[in-house]
Amino acid sequence: MLYSVELSNPDAAASFLKDLEAVIASICSVPKIGRIVENEFLPDRGIRKSLVGNYVLCYSPDINENSIYVLRILYGRRNLDELVRDINNF
């Protein structure tokens, strides 16, 4: 048997999107505003993180191109160290 569950909360989604856009605008204004992700398994020491509600936005700033690259958005209660242990998951 196949079951389907539809999760739907448009207000929560709209609120998260608004918060995400605000954080990305701040990061674009000051790319080094986020904290550096300190983890021995990351080869790139320039990866930064910023909070978006209950989530962590991981990004890499490119100062030369005046842009950022969003790498991943993770639920904040997940163990970031364990996720980056296997760099292919990041």
C-alpha cells in the first residue's frame, strides 16, 4: 500500500521565504557577515553560515565576483559536524 501525506502551511512557507530573502540580502551586502564553519573535514575554510529561523544557511562568498554561492540550507537541530564528515553530502 502506498500512502501519501501532504504537508501544507503556506503562511509558514511565505514567512520562511521572507526571512531567507532578508538574510541573503544581508549576506550580499556584507559577504563575510556569517560565521566561518569550523570543521576539520571541510577542505574550503571559507564556508560561512548564517541563521534563518530554525535553519542554517551555508554559503561560500566570492569577493572577486561580488556574489555568494548557497551550498546548503539545513535544519538547525541536525548535527552539522556529522553531515560534513562525508563531504559529498555537503
